[in-house]
Amino acid sequence: MHPLQCSGPLLSCENSRRTLAEPRRNLGDFDWGGLRIAATLLRHVPWQPWHCTAADYRMAAATATTPVPLSGPPAESPWEPGLARALTDIGHRVEEEAVLGTLLADLG
């Protein structure tokens, strides 16, 4: 099992240093900012997508109760170019909290 590490404004630097050598997965918001963060992280720390593919985005966007349009300049998704294309095609952002049920089921 891979350790679960949540990053955000309150992530401690010490915790980050201790876990850099451990395998990790990444998930973020399905929007241009989320793609930029993931691409930057990938340049510095190896990770594998976790529910962070074009198929995952399409499923999440299809079940969104209140679609919110994407905003800002487009970004790349080097781990899966199809994800950036899917965001362009559908044009809605999906926050990671919207897929919480899927994530919890995967941790099961």
C-alpha cells in the first residue's frame, strides 16, 4: 500500500522531507491550476497518477451537479496528454472533493 500524503497550505516541510523517498500518488483538482501543480510536482518528485486520468475526469465531469467553467490559460498534463485535451473538450473544472467517494473506496 502506498502512503497517503495530502498537500496543501498546512503541509509541514519536515513531513515533506521525510516522505520524499516513499512512493506516492497524486491527485488534484481537474482544472488548469491542478494540472500545473501536478506537472511541477512531477518535475521534482516521481509520482503516479491516482484517479488523475482523462477517463477519471470525464466520469467526474459527467456526474457534476453544478458544472463550473474552466478559467485561466490552458496547461499540459505530461503524465497523460489526453487529460488536458479532455479538459479542453468538456470545459468544466471538477474539484477533487467531488470525487471523494471514489477516493475513499480505493483506499478501502
